[in-house]
Amino acid sequence: MERADQFIGQSLPFLDAVERASRAAPLNRPVLVIGERGTGKELIAERLHHLSPRWAGPLIIMNCAALPENLIEAELFGHEAGSFTGAAKTRHGRFEEADGGTLFLDELGTLSMPAQDRLLRAVEYGEITRIGASKPITVDVRIVAATNENLPAQVDRGKFRADLLDRLSFEVITLPPLRVRQGDIPVLSEHFGRRMAVELDWPNWPGFSSRAVAALENYSWPGNVRELRNVVERAVYRHEDPERPIDEITFDPFYSPWSPVGSAAVQAGSVTQDSDTSEEPAQALHLVSAAPEAISTNDFRGAVSAYERQLLEDALRRNRFNQRATAAALGLSYDQLRHALKRHKLQDTAA
């Protein structure tokens, strides 16, 4: 069965892609699905299968980029016992496993030219030959392929067969990235947020604040729906008060002012760095140069906390208690500053 949350959205580009998949599903023809990572290419493949006359047959999924080049052909077409080192017994390939159903080839653009040659014959004639075998096997398989590559450009560069592209592109469904799906971000955020709240056993769903929704809508979402789900679920799980709307969103879980600076070295209150410039060394320089020359205390945690509070208070005063300006001055994100202010009970002093 299709996943219950497979198609959530109301934007016209999204609905058009889903409609095209629904119309192509009953036809026994190849379909090529194009889209950025995280746009739902595998979900479209599932829809094409489940709405087709092959719905009772197998749906076999293979990521062409997940295997070394020398194993791709054996994985697709199978092999006979003894056909190569390590082939102890005969093994069916993905084409045989998908007989009577659908074979979904993800990351199609990574296939080697020899694998493309054999794939073309399988699509053209419905025949495959196991590695090490002398006789072909007839298979009844519908091909759905997906990629985030520009395959016509790959053809021009001699990296993809033009005749194979012609055979696979009976219908081409291009999935829109999340950033152009107007109105879908709040809908998806609400869906993923509610589901996470249920998982956490919250008594109710407080929703997102208007500021959080604006932040979600203004983000570019390079990872598309998959990234949105992670961001939303992280925001819900980190939220401390289920009675209040969620207001803090962290888009990059790896960002921290305390992140390692790679090869940069901190010595004698300064930072040296190699030719790869970044913002982190500058932030580290600011923090180190601002540190007191010496600290003598038997309460390390208390001293660190007091120093951090002093940094926050000084930065707030210098920036007239404007939180966004203060965050920028300290090299923090707005959400990180809010966390720090809350930890030191300074949130009421900032605007």
C-alpha cells in the first residue's frame, strides 16, 4: 500500500506532478522521474506501481549509486554460479525479482555505459542474460527510473546513451522543489509537527508561532521535504512547553559557536587559519580575544556561566537590546541567542 502521508500539498506545481503520475500509472510504459534530493521521487514510483495493473506484483527498488560499478550488472541481471570470484551459487537479479511488477531504478544517471547497454536490451526486448549464462531469460517488467541529473546534458557529454534515454522517457515527471511549492510548507510542517507531538505523548498540539512559520517559509530548503521533516521534528522535540506555540527553529543542527575549526589553531589569544577562509575562525578570534587573561576559581562551571552571562549583557547593551543585532554581533543564530538568554534569564531584558 502507499504510505498514508505520501502526497501532502496543495500547490499547483505539486498537484500537477501527482496528476501526471496518476495518468501515466495504468500504461505499461517506462516513466522517468526527475527531481532534487528529498522531493519524493520514490513516492512517485510507488504511486505509479500501485495505481497500475501491476499493483499485485512486486515493486523492486534499486539505488544504482549504492553499489560499486563492478557489481551493478550482477545486481541487475543476476549471475550463474562460478561466473566470477565469490559467485558461489546462482543468484536472481533485480529484473527477475521484479517479473510481473515494477522495477524502480533510483540514481539512474550513475549507471556505467556497459550497464546502460544491457539495460537498453532489457527494456527494448524484455530479455536479460545472467552474468556467466549463455541463454537469455524473458521478463515482464515495467521500468520507472529517477535521477537528479540533467540526462540530456549527460548525453551531450557522452556519459549517457541517447537511445536508452529515448526508451525511458515515454513520460517525464519533474517534481517541483519545496521552495516553489507556495502554501505547502505550513501544511507539511503542521502534519509532521502533529505526528511528532503524538510520538512524544503531548496532550495537545500547540502549533507554530507566526514567527516560526515565517522562518520556515523563508528558508530555501535545499533538502526539500526530507529536510523539512527533520527540522520540524527537531523543533518539536526540543520544545520545552507543549502549552505554548513552538517559536524556535534550528535549520542547521551542526552549527555551533563552539564547533571545531578544523586546522585552525588557537594560540596566545589569536587564531591562525589556512587558505580556506570561513566565518568560524573569525568567531573564535572574537571569543578568545575577549576572554580574561587569567581565571582563578574553584567553581569552573559557575565561572564559565558568569562569563557567558557577562558577554551576553555587554553585547545586548552595545546593540541597544536588539536581539537580532546582538546575535549577529556574537556570531550566533537568532535561535541560539534566544536559548542563551533563556538559560541566563535575560530574555525579558531584550527586545
